[in-house]
Amino acid sequence: MRLENNTRNAITALQYENGKQLDIDSFKQVLDSYNITTIDYNDITIYKSSGENIDSPIGNDGAAIHHYNEEKGINDVYYIFRGTEVDLEAAEDVAYDMVGVVAGVSTAQIRHAQRFYKTVESDIAKKTNGDEITRYGDGHSLGGHLIVSVALIEKNFDDVRGLNDAPVNLRQLASLDSDFVDYLESATDILDISDIPEEELVLLARNFYAAEANTISHTRVKGEPLYAQSIPYTFYPGASIHYLGDMKTPEFPDVLTPRTPWPGLTEVFSRPPTFGTFVSLGLGINADLDRVAYNANINHLLQFITIIGEEMTVAELSELIGTAKDNPWAALSGMPESVKERLKEEVGLGHIVGGLWALKNTAAMKKCLL
């Protein structure tokens, strides 16, 4: 039985800690609220990556609802992943947003999502004697990034929805999907994807994942800042995009593309004071001068995040963010010397401190998190 989109939205919302806990009772309440009374709840099994109905925890951001009735020919599973939990004291999600979704140098949470998926699939196969499964996927924000990435890699989902979802990163897909890598090499004779022009790489990815994309849709809130961003090596595969809200709402300025609103001021504002960007984040990005400063420094921040992600684990970066929240200078002194030396060489000391200041800035987090 395929659940309608509104029902799936309500079930996805149960994944968040500030909502109701996803269990058989809350699931039943959602279905009752949509007048769905034909399901026998003895046919339902709920798996949770935090440990329910699996041998051991695999993170805490995933769930699966399996509906199986052999007599009625029902063997459906709904995979659900939540978005970022914003907590700078335990900043694993925040860290992954940076080094995973944005920089593409960590695949930690996608690997966890894949492990959870494979664990659930294995258990379902045993229970159903290998009967054909109909697979659905839903994910909000970071969770959308996870479910779409898993669907592309596994290539066997029937319907996937990203809800205000973050994009998938081609660097990550190249790390996780050997078939995609083989396709790129045969199409370009290039072994390193960073040597393939980004526009060409996106076109190749769209071609390779064309069948999977036909099962994917995206639902967006008009004016959501995330969709104005041009994050390198990312894209949105899918058959359709549905917009909510006022269609006249303007897009937020693309903060990863430098712009100068007045002719002749390029040199003046192309290198603003080191801390200008991050102080303006704290005050709110309201004036064009703030935007110019933000745009001019954002590429340095992206480079900072990429290097950090290549040199440190998500857990180590999470701890760094927790330290930077209270004292960026302490975070700087606590960084491994090898990381500091590479950052000094490639981005400069000023931008290291600026990057740490951004990590501790809650205004920056609200604008940038997924």
C-alpha cells in the first residue's frame, strides 16, 4: 500500500527529537489522522538506526517501516532519514554538513545510512523468503541528501522524495559507487574526477543516474537559501521539483559566487578585512557591503572546511566546533600541528582564525546548515 505524500511527511517529522518518538503508536496516530484504517499493525515492523530491531546502533538519524502481508502481496519498506540536529556541543551533524555535503571529503553518514539499509534489507529478505520489495525513501534537509545518495548508489528504489533536501556531492558518489567511477573513466579516460570540468561531470552523472533520477522528486520551500547556493561538485538528480510557498519570493543571493554591485569597486572589496565576513554574519547579512564581504571570503572558508575534512575525522571536527563555540583561540591551539601547518600554507593564518570564528557563530550556522 503506497502512502500519500502528506502522510509520509507527517511520518518523516516523527524522526526529530522535538517531535513524537517514531514507534508503532505514533505511526498509528499519523495514519488515523489521515483516515487510513485498512492496515493491520501486526504486519508492521519498525527499524531504527539507534538500535531497534537491528543488532547494534548505526547512528541515530535513520528509520525504516516495513509493511508485509504475504496473502495481500504487500512487501513495502519506507526508509526515512532526518535532517541536521543543530547542537554545537555535539556537532556531528554540523561537522558532516561541512566536510561531507559541502566539501565532499567525508562519506561517514552516507556509509552509516548504507549500513542501516543493508541491515534492514537482510532482515526483510529472511522474513519474506526473498519476495520482491517495493522501496520508498523520504528525507528532510540532510536526510534528503542521505536518502537520495543511497538511492543512487543502490539503484533499486521505486520512489524517493527529498524534502527541502541538501544536494548530493559527486566527490562522495565517486568514493562510494565503483560503477560510477568506471563509467567516468570509460567516458573521459580521466582517473581523477577533479580533472574533469565540473559542468561536464554533472552532465555525465545525470546520464549515468538517469534511471534512478526518474524515481526521485524534490519538494522545496520557495526562497529557501540553500537553493541559491552553487556548492562545487553538487547536483540535484530527479524527475520533478515541487515548490511550496509564495512563488514571487526572491531567491537568497548566491553566497558562493562573488559579486560586486557597483562598477569599479572590485579591487576595493575583493580582499576585505579578515574578520569582516564573520563579524557581519553575527550582525545579520542585511547590506550589500555585508554581502560583498561574505562573498569575497566564502571561498576561503570552503577551502578551510575542505582541508579540515581531509585531515580530521567528523568526530574530531565535532569536538573542534564545540571548543570553537566558546573560544576560537583555544580551538586553534588545540588543532594538530600538521593540520595547522597545511592551513597556514594553503589558506593563511588569518583565514584559519576567521574559519574558526565562523564555526562558533550561531548566525552563520542558521544560514548555512542543512
